[in-house]
Amino acid sequence: MKFRKLGNTGIDVSLICLGTMTWGEQNTEAEAHEQLDFALDKGINFIDTAEMYPVPGRAATQGLTETYIGTWLAKNPNIRKDLIIASKVTGKIPYFQYIHKGEALTRNRINTAIEGNLKRLQTDYIDVYQLHFPDRQTNFFGRRGYDTHDAAWEDNFLGTVEGLDDLVKAGKIRYWGLSNETPWGLLHYRDIVKETGLAGMPVVVQNPYNLINRSYETGLAEISCRENIGLLAYSPLGFGRLTAKYIEGSAKPQDRINQFAQMARYNGANALLATQKYYDIAMAHGLSFSQMCLAFINSRDFLTANIIGATTIEQLAENIESVDLELSVEVIKAINEVHNQIPDPAV
């Protein structure tokens, strides 16, 4: 396994982070535990989860992912100190009323939410606590452009940072980060911290990043490098679109793209065309398609960790092994040529 620093903390986290959003929806508790055992055996020390998981979020399954991690930790009490666990608090998107009951990301909401995270995870602290998405109207979750300015945004930046500061001081979290955030949002949080001295800087930003959505490179990547607030890349295989099974005809009805048709941004004509072109590059160079896609992400300077997920151990093994793949100059050139032709078709 390879490792990178977690912001300015001095902590080494595995370049491959174990994603967990399928646990409780597509994976059972036993399968989740099997994946955890396998990942640790391969050198992974970084696990990412959230209070709203599994995905897609719904009241009937909410919290199961953290619960499965918690029961595994209870069986392996001596290993907690060697792990970096990241989780999230849900923002005020109306769909998630069943979690936040309409409350925005206030100091009170954060202090209440953490108790649920810790109880389900069966731990006394979370290493990295992330704000899952902004409360304000802006361009995330597949939304392009900025055509509806939210002059009266609901984000309570100061109150949010104060809430995170409470958790740090109480020892309930060690560090914090953002998710689905914009360049302006990241810099605004940074400025609030500089002005108040509260809670330390965000150490990571968890945003989508894959070959059919490289939008992070516009604005946020430079901030990551200059401010040392790295990317945790989620959906590195585009919800599974960037795997060979959909092109080679071996996909099953229960596979994510087929099962959850609401994830429409990965199904557009340009996304399919770009995916085919990337697949052709992998085949021309004798590479596993998914490993090529993941290896490209692994090579980015602004990356802290690549959050891979899988529903089978076989998929998990293949994804983890991408850490050992170094792409040639020719392959990277070919990937960039496709990107220039069809930029970010699945934003």
C-alpha cells in the first residue's frame, strides 16, 4: 500500500480508502465485515462512511453502514487505534428530512448528529468529520453551472465551525473536512477559521472525481495543492459506469447503474461515448479498464485518497491493486485527448 499525508496533520492515510456506501443496501453485515478484514490485510488504514449511508439514502436503511462498521470494531477492539475513520453529518437537503428534521448545519445539529455517529460506530471519536453537502443552493450532486444565485443562503458558516470546534475540544472528532463543496465554499470556511482561530483548517474535501467528471480540476485542485487540503475522490468509477461489465455485456440487473436508474448523470449519451473511448485505451494497452481509471486518479498531486467501493471481494481486490499500476505517458496522453474531446460528461 502507498500512503499520503492527511492535510497538515502529519498522519499517514492509505492512498486507497475503503468506501462503504453499499453496506446495508447491496451488501450484508457479514459481507461488510469480510471487506473490512480483506482491506486491512491489504494495508488499508482509511475507512469512509456517513450518517446517511447506505446509498441511495432512505429512512428504512439509514445508519446501517455505520452500524456494520461498529459491530466489526466491537469484534476487533484492539485495531481502532490503527485506523483513520471518516464520517459525515447530513446537510439540509429536503430529501433527508428523516435525518435532520429540517434543521440546518447549526452548532446544535452538529452536536446532536455526532452522538448518533459515535453510537452506531461504537467508538469514542471520529478521526475526520465531514459536512456532507452545503445547505445553500449551489452546483453539486450533478448540477451544472450557477444559474440560480442563492442570495439568502442558509449555511451558517460561523455556527458550523463553532460546532466543529466543540467536538474537537470534547475529543469527539480529531479533524474535520468538507464534501460536495465549491471553491468559494472551501475558501470561505478557510477564512472563517483564520479569522476566529477555531477548530483548525479543513483537512480534506470529498468530491466526485473520475474520468467522466474531472470538474474538480477547475478551481478546487489548485486550492488543494496550495492550501494542503487534499481531495478524497468519491465515485472514482462513476457509480460503476467505468467498469468493463457494462461494455462487455456481463452486467447484471442488480449492478448499481442498472438498479438505481435515478443516478442519471452516468447514463447520458456523451458519458457512454467517453466511457467507450476510455475502455478502448485500456484494451489497446492491455490494461484492466477499472484499474486504469483508478490509477489515473491515484496519480494526481491534489489527491489525498481514492475512495473505492465494491460489492464483491473480487471487485475489491482488483480495485485495491490499482495502487501498483503506473500509467505510461502514452496512456495518460490518450486519456487527456478523450477528455479534451468530451470534457466532464457526467458532472
